[in-house]
Amino acid sequence: MEIKEPSSPKKPHVSISNLMEVIRIKKYKETDIKVSQSLGLPLSTVNYIWNKFQNTGMIEDIKQSGRSREISEKEEKS
């Protein structure tokens, strides 16, 4: 029997409305800390969203290509 190391926890999903709200507030020159506090998001998340928007002009993640899973997440958990 093989013992698996616990996988790293998944990042919580940030809703599209929160993504858009970060961009809207940051365009009015608010600080990252104020945006973080007003939306209840971690400061690092606000920084990531804003930097990504400035560099790419996009707020959504691009679907990454890669090998498909051999088993589903549901099967993996059982």
C-alpha cells in the first residue's frame, strides 16, 4: 500500500464580480490595503489581480493546456 503526501490545498476561487471590483477601485488610485480591507480579500490576491490586469489587460485565467487527468477528482477523494 502506497502512502500519498497530502496535496497542497487549492486556492479559493475569487468571483468575477470581486475581480472587477478590484480593478474598478484600483483605477481610482486606492491603495492595495484599502481594497483588500473593503473586499475582504488577502493583500496578495489584490496585488496579483491588479498586476495581471496591468500586464495582460485580462482578469480571467487562461485555460492551460496539458495532459488530462487519468482519474476524476471525485474518484481521487474516495
